[in-house]
Amino acid sequence: MPTPKTILIVEDELLIAEDLKELLAEEGYTSVFKARNYNQAREVLAEEKIDLALIDIQLGDQDEAGISVAHHINQTIPMPFIYLTSYSDINTIEAVQKTRPWAFLLKPYSKEQLIASIKIAYTNFKAAPEVNIAPSVSTYVNEESFTEEQSLIVNEHLLIKDATQFVKVALKDIYWFESHRNYVKVKTQHKVYLLRIALKELELSLPKNMFLRCYKQFIVNTYNINTFSNKSIFIDGNEIPISRMLQQQVLQRLKYT
């Protein structure tokens, strides 16, 4: 089976891009380039011989910058590309279909799904190298189990659905939750998980004595707070802001915790 030697990651979130690069390295893909926006992606594509691209649709404040990258690839460089996104609304899908990608993965996806998509996309591309774009949107990888993320609190653990199985994360080990577009980052000491759920919805299931909303995008585990000031909370050397709107109730809670 043919294997891409060089891969381009187009992702504006540095943490997600670096995690993805490490995941690829574990599977033997060591020549991996990163770009945070449309212009950087064009520069890498012009300077390097890229075999396959992994593209996030929204890059920074530009809702469809990733789609623009795909159009550029179709117009200039015959190569397969795969969308990695948290968006599955009808408008996004219609825009994506026009670029005819070789695969489409909803975040959060499993390692197995990603590697399988890369292998299938690249194999199909090499089988018909004269074709510059994917022949059909039927190459989408969008398993039904990933259309809706589920979370459960059971025996002081957060169960995060990952494809057909659940990952158990002890609540005491969670540092904070951070909202990002259509999913939530779950930060622990050694790993970051991606949870496809609204932060407000997740907040309803969390124990009030342990977790505290301190900012629009953040819910922190009060048990893991090292220090705090009038404007910030510090956990394991990381600074998390306290919003002005929530400042009074946050500080009152922390002073008596």
C-alpha cells in the first residue's frame, strides 16, 4: 500500500496541530509540516513537495479559510486532502462538497479513523494519479457514532465517548474545561481530550462543589487551583482569566473553598 512521505497540517490551534503531528509520528509519518492559515499553507505548498494535506475548515476568524486552501490545491497541485473539522451543518457540507475532498472527519476522531482515512485517500489517489480531485464525495469518513458526542459522570469519572468505547477520566485529575467552537478541551496533567459538547451543557452535569465557571470559555477544577488573584487563576503554571462579570462570585467562592 502506497504511503504519503510528507503531510501538511493546516490547523490554527497550535495544541491540536502538535498533538496531531505527534500522533502521525507514532505511525511513522515523520515528515510533517504545519500551517496556521491560508497564506502559510500556500507558502509550504510552494516550497515543499507535499503528498497529502489535513485541513481544518475554520482557521482563526476566517470561517472557510480551509476550504480556500482546498480550492488552491485543486487548482495548482494534484494531491489528496482530508478535512478535519467540528462543523457538520448543511452550509458547511455544501461548501465542502464543491472542493471534492478525499475524506471528511468530524472532531473528535479516533486515531484509527484518521490513519485509515490517510491510507485510503492516498491509495485511491495513487491508483488514479491523473485525477486531480476526488471522484466522489462517497470517500467521506463520517461515522454515525461521531455525529453526537455524549458525556456521563459516573463514580466521580467523566466518560468521554470515543467511537465505540468510553475513556474514563477521573474528575479529580481534570484541570479545566475550555470551550472552543463546537467542542470542549478537557485538560488534565498529561493529556488533552476533545469533547463534542457545548460548555453550558457540560456544566450542568459537573459537581458544583468541585468545578467553577470563571470565564466565558473556562470552567476550572477548584481542587487543582494553586494560586489566584483578582484577575487570574493559576493551575500547574497556567494562567486562566477571571471575567469581570463573574469576578465577585468567583473570588467569594475561592476564598471560602
